[in-house]
Amino acid sequence: MEKATPKQKLSIWALALGYFAFYVPYSGMTKILSKGLFSDTATSISGFTLLPMVLIGTVLGFSIILILTGWWKQAGTVKILGINIPFASNKYTFFSGIATAVIIATTTLAYSFTGISIVFAALLMRGGVLIMAPFIDKVYGRKIHWYSWLAFGLTLFSLLIVFSEKVGYNIGLIAGINIAAYLSGYFFRLQFMTYTAKSNDTSNTYRYFVEEMLSAMAAILCIPMLLAIIGQGEFMLSLRSGYTSFLSSGLLIPALLIGLLYAGLYIFGSRIYLNNRENTFCIPINRCASLLAGVTAAVILSVVFEGTFYTNTQLIGALLLLMAIGVLSAPKVIKFVRKESEIKQRVYMFICPGNTGRSPMAQTICMNKMMSRLQSKGEFTSPTNIKILSAGITAEEGVSMSEDARSALEHLQMKIIPHSSHKLSQQDISIVDKIWCMSSAHKQSILDKFPEALGKVYCLDVKDQIPVPHGRGVRAYIECALKLEKLIDGLINTKEIELS
């Protein structure tokens, strides 16, 4: 069965809006439920008591999303009692899921501590993650653009202004430990994400996204329940009551709803982080959206309950965050106003070892398909802003395409283009936008030799099943060409290869 891949139709700005829309009611409901404003007695509720049902609500939300969208098919599987269960396929997504579970639990707890406002809790959490962003980019060699640095500075400045009025505020030992756990979760999650999933390879990105979600679900179901059973002390007793006495409190539905809201904001927020731009661009967008959501929730609560849930200084900080978002939108504005002739030429490349069989066949098929699509639209000239190339990892320069490969292309009625083999070079890596390899081994070989190619190199077949036709006769080459044709049709249909 073909795996379902989430569609990437939403821009990072639309994702930020969705994240904001879920975060406002999530943070607001968490605060008023913990303060006892939902109950007749107005008795405050410990965040540890509230946590179990919120986590169960989050798991329910994740499950509904995965089933309705079919995204669960994107995950790897583990066999339990002879049954294949969707789960993480590698250690990075598994441990990222554990880190995500920590983030989910500590976020809810942060908004429930007595004496700490929504905005102040958000400042502590968002500020720490924001500071991590450029350092993680630097560690993994990702270029940081000027507008990302400027937005980073504005966002940090806004946090410092708002935080200045809370100097000397005693947040308490447990709240401090909770914030530290939250930041630790992000420290590890962002590194796993940057190393494994932040690229243009949408299949790999969303496999990570779904597997992280599944791992987090397992962790937030099992770990808190285990702590509630074996844990000792006041906070563990509060956690235990979340699985027992809280069920008859009349607040079960609001707690589950908070969890469902978190599931929704996770979907939008994680897709912002997984955008292939540098963390110093993506993280401020996420942090701005969540902090603005916190301020918005605080303003709404102040109006509804006629209390004080924010300060004027916090509103000034929110205004600075809006400025930061404006700076981050600068590239979109620049792209919109520049002339058509200034649009960068897109270069696509197919790679195999020798550049005499599979990669030149893929190049020829792609060019034929491209021209066929354009002609169907009444365009009969090749676009000047697109270049289709091929090369070999260990190729000898100047060798013609193999006769069997040529025969296979003729069998498919492809117009054959002149070909001379070429060895992949540093210059190729610098100009190419996307590279497709015939196997995962080829991809790894390129990345070992050219680490700067990370984010540009993909497997043409995610199942790693492109056959090696060399030495097996023309029939094998025809079968390979048919496979290549199907895969390249998929690239064009999904606009991985853009024709205009």
C-alpha cells in the first residue's frame, strides 16, 4: 500500500496562524482550570493533578489526526506479538518523541503554577528556546540569513524588556525544574530534528513528523502513569489523583479539551520547526506566535474575569514581536517585487555511479516529460530558467551513454539527447537545487564527500528499489527506464520539479 504523505500546501505563515489559533484557548483554559475558575468552589487545581487527563486528551487528538489523515501510513513499523505496529523507524525519531513528551508535559505544568502569569511562563520558555536557535544552526553548518539575525535580536529584545519587570521574581524550585526540563527537551529535540529532518525531502520530513508523534504518544501514556504508581511525595500524590479522584471532579471534559487543543497546536507548531529554513528563521516565528497567543489569552481572561492577567510592559513586548515577524516576512516581499528576469535558474540533477546508464536515462526521460507537459499547454520552447543535468559519483569523464540504455529510451519513444559522462564536482553541488540518487548508498556517498549538499540530495525512490541494469541486457534497462519514468512523473506531478 502506498504511504500517505501530508500535503505541504500551507505556508509557514499560515502554519503560524493555525498555531496561534490553537494556542490561545489552550493556554487560557489551562490557566483558568488550574486557578479553579471552572469549579463552583474556585479551588485551585495542581498542575500535576490536571496533567494526566490533559495528556490523555493530547493522545486522543493525535490519534484522531493520524487516522483521519492517513498519516500513520508514513511511519515505520515494529512487530509486537506478530503484529506490525506503526512506530519510530530509527533512534533519532524515537528520542525526539521522548523529548517531545517532556515538552508537552512541562508546557501544561508551566501554565498551572500559582503566582506565575501566562505571559511570564511563556517568556521563560520561549526565551530559552530562542537563544538556542542560532547556536544549533552554527553547530550543524546551516547558513543564517541577515533577516533571521535581525528578527532574533528584536525577539530577544522584546523578551528582555518584558522580563525586566520581573527581576528577582521567585518562581519556586519545582517551577524552575519544570522550565529546565522544558528547555532540555527542546535542546535535544531541535538537534535531532536539524540533523535528521530539516530538508526539502518531504517524505523524510513527514516520516520524522509522524514517528515523533507516535513515540511521544507512547511516552506520555506510559511514563506519567508509571510515576503515579511508584512515585512518592506531594507532587506524585497529586499526579496519582489525576488518574483517580479527578475523574469524578466534573472537570474531566475541560481537561481532555485542553489536551485536544495541544494536539492541534503541535501539528502546526512542529511543521514550522520542520521547515527547511534555518532554525534562526523558524524558531522566532514559532516563538512569536506562541508568545502573542499567551498575551492574547491574558487580555481575554482579564476582560472576562475582570482581573489582571498582563501588564503594559508585556504589551510593548508583543509589539516588538510583531516587528520581528515583519522583518521575517521581508524575503517574501522582496521576492514579490523583483522582476521576472531576476528569478534564479533552477538546476536539477540525477546521479548514479558511472553516469552511463541510469542517471542519463533519468535525465533524458525528465527532459522529454518536461517538454511534453509544456507542449500540452501550448508552449513549444524549453524554459530558460530550468536545467536538467546528470552526473556520476565515480564517473570517467567523456564516456557515451551505454547502448542498452539508449535502446531502452528508444523503446519508450524518448527523444535522445547527446550525452558525455561527467563526474560530480564541488561546482555542481554549489549550483544545483536538487539531486536525486538511485539508492540511499549513493546519497550517503555524496554527503560523505560533499557535506554541504545536505538538504539537496534525495533518493529518487524512497523504497530504495531502483534496479541495477548493468550487465543484465537490454530488457533490464527497459524495466529500469519504466521505473524511472513512473518516479519522474511523480516528481513533476507533486511539483518537486517545477516546470515554470
